[in-house]
Amino acid sequence: TTWNQYRDVLEQLGLEKNNNKGVFDGEWKAAGDIIPSYNPVNNEVIAEVIQGTVGELDVAFDRVAEAQKIWQELPVPQRGQVLLAMRDALVKNIQPLGKLVSLEMGKILPEGIGEVQEYVDILEYALGLSRMLNGAMIPSERPGHVMLETWNPLGTVGVISAFNFPVAVYGWNSAIALVAGNGVLWKPSPTTPLVAIAVTKILEKTLREHNLPPALCSLVTGGTDVGQSMTKDKRAHAISFTGSTKVGRAVGTVVQERFGKSILELGGNNAIIVTDDCDLDLAARAILFAAVGTAGQRCTTTRRLIVHESVYDTLMERLVKAYDQVKVGDPLEEGILCGPLHTKEAVNIYEQTLASVKNQGGQVLYGGKVLKEGKLANGNFVAPTLTRVTPDMDVVKNEAFVPILHTMTYKTLDEAIAINNGVAQGLSSSIFTTNPSTIFKWIGSSGADSGIINVNIPTNGAEIGGAFGGEKETGGGRESGSDSWKQYCRRGTCTINYSGALPLAQGINFG
Ligand code: NAD
């Protein structure tokens, strides 16, 4: 039975069937509600978690701060060595942890394991950074003066994360926050608490082995109440929030009110433009992964397909064939490409979105069904879907977090770019073309207005080396690579006078 499958994974990660405590602040505890964690394949309970409370969050803030005081005194390369040990511990646990991601979130096993791999990768990146958190020397206009920049930790970084990347989002944030000398306090999605507890246990063990206070990586599971309390609390020097635009707007406002820093990674409404000069086979393969992968539950999922009118029919024919090959089912079964939606509520959103397509004059070209046959009967399964719409329809303007790809046509490149940019969100955009002038226009000032701008690859699959994030209602945050680490630091501009005189800037003579 499935219980054996759950038991093995839980045991390997130090989890239990019933008494999983959802708070870690140096010790495991939890005084909140008992909540079940469901397997979206069959809506069985995998295990139960006792959630944290607002009171426990309050205590955890102090514990993280105490731990951070010790951590920030460690030379940065030594912090790097601890991150390297965390990396090794994750590598050891990559199979059970990847499997737990599949069980609890619902993504296929290679993607579940891929998420842990992403955490491994970013820890390696952070190890490299531990030798490279350099500040600048700036020429001073005054004789006998030197100007320089220092990058010191902020203190505590609060991470509030979404259900769809239950490991990787925390991974990006914790690795970079830690190397910069911060402590981390995590509030995961209330529907993926088991993964959060498992990850925290792995980090706890590594910190203990290094005689460091394990509260450095603290966890408080819970719902909106815990999230809101964390957002309001001045002890969260930065809040890194990943989730919907609706919640992110509220979080950003509250953090701004207290002049905290926020990093907002919100909803996307990503498009691929298919030109008439591209390799259509390449495009079709990319679109399939981009729109159907993770059952449409990536922030970078392609939701809009903007196709040159001359190649529309040919491309759609290929896509329908490709969609026909996609096996929907248990994400742990080999050969399955599309798992279930994470919740029953998402199945309703799928149905409502299809109803809107029809009401607004669009058509369903392929799919469009909730799947209930055989083994799928008790799960949250839907058929990956292709629609035919026009860009002005309301349904195309919103992010529905399900595998529905809206297709539309264009005549000129300017029109295609205008359609791409004509939504409130600005996460990821791709174009398929072999024309160099199209490429340079696309990445230039009158091109795509999103944070991630791709050519001949899908909208998703960002590598950790670049800065990840989006513009407009996607929130403007950047995480992971490039100079994202600076957001987890307090920048000091220092001027040192070694001249013995006191010349003022701008040549001001004061008395
Ligand atoms: P969500 O907004 O419902 O929840 C995100 C988190 O916020 C959860 O931990 C939740 O408990 C918490 N929360 C809810 N109300 C809160 C409040 N008032 N104050 C503070 N915290 C609160 O999002 P979700 O359904 O878990 O995730 C899907 C969404 O996340 C999609 O919109 C997707 O595009 C987005 N996402 C964006 C990125 C990105 O990098 N841009 C990555 C992954 C997911």
C-alpha cells in the first residue's frame, strides 16, 4: 500500500506519522493546530504536523538573533565551509528528500530531485561567494582621503515561501543570506510543511556538528497569521517573499511601512513568441516543457503563446500531437510527465478558467477535462490544455496556476512584443527566432519588459548563476546569482581621512 511508501521516506528523513513538530528555534516544539499533509495523487494523508503559533514565532526571532551574533563573527570563508557541509548533507539525502517533494507537492520525481539539486548548486555558489564578497574602493575628491564600501549582514532574513518550490526557494534565500552573515527564519507554505521540517533537520545536524547554534536556521510553520506576524516584525530586517501577487502586494506594503527591506518574487504570466523564421521543432519541444512541466505550477510556466500567423497552424498541429503523448499520473511513476495539481481548489481554478475562455469568446483546442478515470479517481488531475484566444481577453491577463496554455497570433514583431508586454506581470519571456536583429531588438530597450528574457529556450529553467526575478507586478525582486547577495547586506559607504587636515567635499570652506 501507499503507506509503506510514505513510511520509508519519512523514516529516512527523521519524520513521523503523527507528531511532527513544526517549529525549530534551536529545539523542536509546536503548540498550534494539527494539520494533515496530503498527497495530491490520492488526497491521502501522508503525515500530520503540529503547526507553529505567533507566540512561537516571537520566541524564534530572539533565538535567531542570538545565533546570528555568533555567526556574523565567523570569517566569511569559514561560513563557506559550513555551507559546503550543508551541501554534502543535502547530497546524502537527495533521494528521499526529492521523493518527499514529489509526494507532498506533486511534481514528478526528476523535478523533485532537481529542486534539491538546485539547493546543492546554490550552496556551491555561496561557497564561491565566501571568497568574493568584495567591496569597492572609490576615488576620493579630497587629498589624503579614501572611500570604500563595506558589506555587512542585515541580521535576520525572514523567508516566506510558496508551495510550488518547497525546497529551492528556501535554498536560494538561505544559502545567500547565510554566506552574507545573516540568520534565517523560515515560514514555508502551510501545504508543504513536511519538506520544510526535513530540510531544517538536515541543516540543524550540520550546524550542531560545527558547534554552531542551530537556531541560525529556524523554522515556524503556520498559515496567514504567522506570515503576517513575521511581515510586521522589525526583527525581520529583510523579508524575502515568494508567492502570489495578491499576498505579495500586502507583504510589500507592510514591510515598507516599517522601512524594512523586501524581496518580492510574485506571480508570472509568461509568454513565448514563435516567429516565422525559427526552428519549429525546437520551439514545440520547448513549449511542451514550459507549459506542461510541473503541471503548469511554476512561476515561470508559459501561459501565453504568441505565434506568427503564417506558422500558427503548423505549430499547433505539432503541439497537439505532442500534448497527446503526455502521460498524466502519479509523479513517482516512470514515464509520467504531468502530475496532479497541488490542491483540489486548483482543480476549481482550472474549470473556472476554461469557463472564462468560453464566455469571453475563446475556444478549447485540446484537453479541457478534469481527469477521473481509473487510478486518477481520487487525485487532483487535469488534462494539459491548449486554448485559442485573442490577447485582449481578460482571461489572458491573469495568472491561473494550472496547465492551460492560451494561444494567439500576430502579424508584426512590434505587435508580438506589445502583446508580450501587455500584461501586468513581468517575470519571464522567450522568443524563438534565428534572426539576429530580432534577437537584439528583443533584449534591448524596446524589447521584452520582463526580468528574464530568453532566446530559443523556454520561459523556465533559470540557472542559479543569474539573478532571478521579475518586473512590474512580479515584484521587482532578484534572487540567486549575479549581485543578488547585496540585497542580504547592509551597505556601508566609508570615508577615511588620513591627511591630518579637514578639507570638506565640494570645496566648501566653513569658517
Ligand atoms: P500564496 O501567495 O498563496 O502563499 C505564499 C506564502 O504566503 C505562503 O507561505 C502563505 O502561507 C503566506 N501568506 C499568505 N497570506 C499571507 C499574509 N497576509 N502575510 C504574509 N504571508 C502570507 O502563494 P502560493 O499559492 O503558495 O504559490 C503560488 C504563487 O507563487 C504563484 O502566484 C506563483 O507565480 C508564485 N511564485 C513566484 C515565484 C517567483 O520567483 N516569482 C516562485 C514561485 C512561486
